[in-house]
Amino acid sequence: MRFIKRIAAVVVLTVGSLEAAEPVHIFPDLAQPALIQLGGGGNIGDPITPELILSFLQSIQPDFIFEETGIILPDPTPITTEFLSSGKIPHVDADDYLVIYYGNRDQFTGGADVLFFPSAVDGFVIPPTFNVPDDGTFDFEIAFLYDHTAAPDGGLTLGLLGIGVAGVMLARRSVSKSR
């Protein structure tokens, strides 16, 4: 019983000491439209779509390691949530990407603020404007939240479920024999 209490105390202390880290800006200013278009495998003048932004994120992902924090960017997935207005996002999971476009995508003005979240954040606020020194202030247009998690492997899930059921059956047998 003492062992279980010690484990519970360690879990409570560990969970209690975790702090939500600020999101990491991948670019110091806005990522320019041409950078997103070319990095995503498109051409200058292509519309900036969620698919193009995903390709862009996948192209920069292997090259970025944040030396001051040791963060290595995980692969983003096509699982996307679109936000059409600035304001509060109820929850962002750890290792998710948020790409906020400021300016006008059709006229290729402004650019994107590319954020990576090393830990989960509740109530993240999308700023209504973004100021770029020497370029001016741009208004929010749209934001895309890219999930980092891939679809679970069905075989692995089934295997783990089988192990869990077998464990419950073994525990039941040992309790039955002791009576």
C-alpha cells in the first residue's frame, strides 16, 4: 500500500509541476506568401490553401531544431481545423501547429505567423493584427490548426485490447482461486 501511495505522490508532483510553454514562432516575422508557395511545392501566384500550407510545414519540419529549447518539430498531419475569425481557440494540443494568415491571400500581401506548440494550451488567443517592422500592420484573415497525431494503427489497437482483456481474465482467475 505504501508503494502505491508513493507512486501517486510522484504523479501528483510531476503533473503539478508541468507548466504550459509559450508557442514557438518558427519565423521571427511573417512567412511571406512566396516562401509558403515555393516551400509547399507550388508556384508564386498559387492560391494559399490548407494543402499548400501542410506541404510547406512538411518541407521545413526536418530542418528546424530549436537549439535554445532542444525542440524537434514533429510531422504535421492533414487533420486541420479552420478558424475564420480571430479570438480564443478553446484548446491546442501539444505538438500542434497553428498557421495564422494576416493580410490578403488573394493579393499576396502580408504573410503567415507559423506557431508550434511544445505543450498543450487552453484558451490561446489569435491576435487580430500582426505588426511587421518596416512592412506595417496586417489584419487577421484566416488560421489553420494542424494536428500532429496520425490515425491509430488498427492492428496495434486490437493487440493492446487483447492484452488488456487477457490481463483482466488472469486477475479474475487468481482472485477466484484464493477464495
